[in-house]
Amino acid sequence: MQIGDEASGFSLPATDGTEHGPDGVTVVVFTCNHCPYALAWHDRLTQVARDYDGRARLLAVNPNNAETHPRDSFDAMKERVDADGGWPHPYLRDESQEVARAYGARTTPDVFVLDADGVLRYRGAPDADHRDERQGASWLRDALDAVLAGDEPARPETEPVGCSVKWKR
Amino acid sequence: MRVELLWWDGCPSHPETLAALERSLSAAGLDSQVQMVEIESDEQARRERFPGSPTIRIDGDDIFPCPEGEPYSLTCRVYRLRDGRPSPTPDPEDLLEKIRLRAHPAEPGACG
């Protein structure tokens, strides 16, 4: 999927038993339980979900093959959210990996920002450095601010950084 | 001293780990060459007792040993920095400390 393409709609099950898909300005983040890059960026992404609540929604999607990576099973996802006392955004399971394939997700994390028409406006990393919390997911925030203002993000694409998506064979 | 860095290309952390490892070896006064060992299959991961990428071994020992029962597979390791944050690479200070301990183990009976 390229910048400017209309993203595929989807509806995936969340850890709390509900189902979610893109609706309005939406951040779709492919992520997982086991990857240190996804873990390092997790708090920054949940803070984005809190800060943009009511203006944009964030959907975390775990597409990894749980047969080879049991820590990414749906049960393990539920346990993680429960252990954290809940998340400010849904954590969705892409068991068939169809959504990840449709988006062309490569890593965890891999961030996609859709505008209110479902058009892809940003794709890449949350910010420049997983080690530096002060970065605060600034690339994602810049893209969201632009989309919410009706503008094109100044930096529409960056290189996603993280663990490879664990595809089923 | 035989120093190995076992890695898998599904994790992009091995170049950073190699650089940190070479810095630590130098700081510890060692001129050991790091042998890079690429792990390419789950079968090889089991055979090499590879818990994930990156794994650093000195004379065959994982210097950050995993808990018993950790599976061997093509995956990325989660290290913890000294402040508790998860990281794809070991804390540089922990790494240097481990290397120094291997390079200069305490003399038996030496205390204080």
C-alpha cells in the first residue's frame, strides 16, 4: 500500500471481546508482545492514544504467527492487557494475517495513519529512536497533526524499524 | 577467549550489538575478534541453543543466560536496561561488566 492509497477496511477481534476497524482518522499499528522494539515504543504509542482521544483512534494489531511465537497468541495478548490494567486503545488479533498482508506490514512496530476517508497519509516508525523516550512518537504526532488539520504530512513515509512480522508458512 | 555474536536477520539489532561488543572488549583491554554466527532456521536455533537475536557467547557461555525452559527459536531477545526499560540490545554498562568479569575473574581467595 502506497501513500495516497485507500486502505482496506477490516474488523478484527480485540482482547476485550469487541471488534474494531478503521473509523475516522485512525492509526493502525502492527505490533506484538515479544519484540523488544515494539515493547520499547509501546508507552509512547499508548500516550498518543490518550493525547488524541476523541480526535483520532489508535488500533494496535498483532499479526504474528503464534505457532512459532506463542507469546503472541490471543490468550497471551489478553493476559498482557489484563496485567497492565487495560490499555487506552484496542489490541486486535489478525489471526489470518490478511490485514497485515493488505497493508504490507513489515515489522513490529509498523505505523499507518489513515485520514477520515481511509486514505493512507503516513507509514513508518513512530519516531527516530526506540531508545529515546523523549522522542515521544514525534513522527506519528506530526503526521496526525497534519491530517487533523487537513494538510499533507511533511514527512509522509519513514523506514519502519523493528522485528520482522512472523508470517505463517 | 572465544567471543561469538549469534544473530538472526529478522532482528535489526546485531550491528549495534557488534559495535557495543567491540567497544566493551576494547575497554576491557581485550583484542579478541568477534565471530559472527548467523542463525537461519529453527532447527539450527535448537542445535545452537539460540534463545534469540542477538546472543553473545564467550567461550561457549551465553553471558546473559536465559531462564530455564526458554525455547530456542528464530526470535528477537528482550534485554532490560538498567532503568528497567525493554531493549533489543543489552545495557552497555551490563555488557562491559560481563566482559570484564570474564576477562579478569576474581582471584580465588582474594577479598577486599
